Amino acid sequence: MKGTEYIKRLQKEDPPPASFFYGEEEYWIRTCLSALRRRLFPGAEAGFDQEDLNAGEVSVDSLANLLRTPPFFGSARLVILRSIEELDAACDPLFLTALASPVPGVYLAVTAEKPDRRRKIFQELTKKAAVVEARPLKAYEAKRWVMEEGRRLGLRVSFEIAGLLVEYRGTSLTALRNELEKAALYAGEEKSGLTRDEWLVLLGEPTETNLFAMLDRVTEGKTEEALRLLDQLLAGGEAEMKLFYMLSRQIRLLLLTVILRQRKGSPLGSGELAKELHCHLYTAEKLVAQVQKLSFTRLRAAHRRLVEADLRIKTGQSWPRLELEMLLYDLARFFTG
């Protein structure tokens, strides 16, 4: 089910003993967990009746205590295990037992970014838990969400402005929500009166601009500056995997630009390139500028490195943030070595 469906279900029914949130859109996971807390602990803080831990740091003994300890003061106790894909395999039998026979009053909430569906705990979670897919929205879905969320905040957001927000901040709902809240605070009581120019001032630089700037720093060998831009993007609410895929896309587009230029035998104009690659004219202009200092051999090596990083992330051998940082170091070496 979707996050909105889960929240509506909480309003009408008793909370499920186990909830499983998976996907890359942190906004839905955070929003659903907040709704679950409000439902379990109405008008009060969870206090001692909530445990919020990373599954990779949980031992067999501590997991047993977490799942078998009844509520301390109230009628409910919430145990949140984040990144369940990192749970030690030795904990699987205990976890499966808790799923099959939960302790009365103990509610389990589990999160995962990319679950391995071959693993037994994920198979059982999909059978016994309320499953919420926290997937990133497509661009048209994000625009509709922006307009609806704007109405909830008292803002009148047109389809054009919604498109502007998605163009500048991507489809990260956390980043988009931050922009809407900033606009609502700026507008005050005149929430319907923001002009396009006011939105542009509030938005600042688009995510893609910062991504291109990060690539520029990498191609110049300025790794520290590239890492600083990465930190800014993440602090602005961009998801790690989204940035990884955006970076991968830009490298692929640069590689395709070189190939197209070689086939034609002469430089490509930005308009022609935008048509060939089905990308925005602004993107094509940046590609034409960046590709001047990059060779096919170096871009191919960079693309191979991205494929290796993608495999390590998907197989659980590494973490997205670590791979992003190591990629910036390695790409700088490829491009300037």
C-alpha cells in the first residue's frame, strides 16, 4: 500500500502488530512512523515505551529483549528497527518467531531501503506485516503532490509553479516539503500571492545545477569542494540513492555525447544534442561544456566504476553514502590522472 493509505488505515482501525516500510523515499517512512506514534501514544510522549535502533547494531540478546519486553507504563510499546537488511543472520530465527507470535502490546516497525526478497525475514514480513512502499514519485506525481501539499499549507501552487519546484529540487518529497514550508513562512497571511520571481528567489539554485557544479569540481580534481557540494545536497533533503542515480545518469549522458560527437565527426550544438538525448536544453548546454575536457576512455572507466558501485550497493556490500564519497575520489582520479 501507499503511505497515504497506511495513514488512513491507522485513523480507522487498530494499528497492525507489524509494519514494514521499504523504499528510498524517506519522507513517507518518516510520515508513517509519526502517524503510528500518534496512534499508539495519543496526547503523550512515547518515553520508555519506544525503541528506535539500527538493525545492524542489534545482537541476538538485545533483539530478544526488544521484542519480548511488554509495555512499561501504557498499553503499547513501539520497537523500530531501521535498515532491517543489515540485521545479523543469527537474529533471523528470533525475528521470525516474534513475527509469528508477537507479545501483546508490542508493535514492530521495520524499514528497509532495498530488501533482499530471497531472505526469509522479508518473505515473512510481506505476509504478516502491513507493507508500505516508500518509492520515489515520478515527476508528474511529484507535481500533483506539491499542489495538494501546498493547499494543506494554505498556499496556492499552480501547475507551472509545481513544475518549477520539481525542476529545481527533483522529486524528493522532503526537499519539496521544505520549500513549501519556507514559502508559507515567507508569504505569511498573503499565502496566495507569491509570484514566479518570488518563488525563484526562495528556491535558489536547482539540484541539477549543484550536481553539475559537483561534477565540474571533480573534473578539475577539486575533490574537497565536490564533497562539500555533496554534503549540501544531502543536507537539503536529497536522497543518497537519488543522487547516485543522477550522477550515474550524467556520466552516461557525457559518454553518449562523446559517442555522438565521434559519429558526427564535428562538435554538436546544444540544441541538436538536446534533441538527440531527449534532455532539457540547459542540460545539453552543460554537457557540451563539460565534455570538452573529457575523453571517451576516461568516461568509459568512470561508467565502469559506477556500475561496480551500483552492484555493491544492491548486493548489500556497501552503503550509498560511502559509495558516493568514494566515487567522487575515484572520478577525480580518472578525469585528472
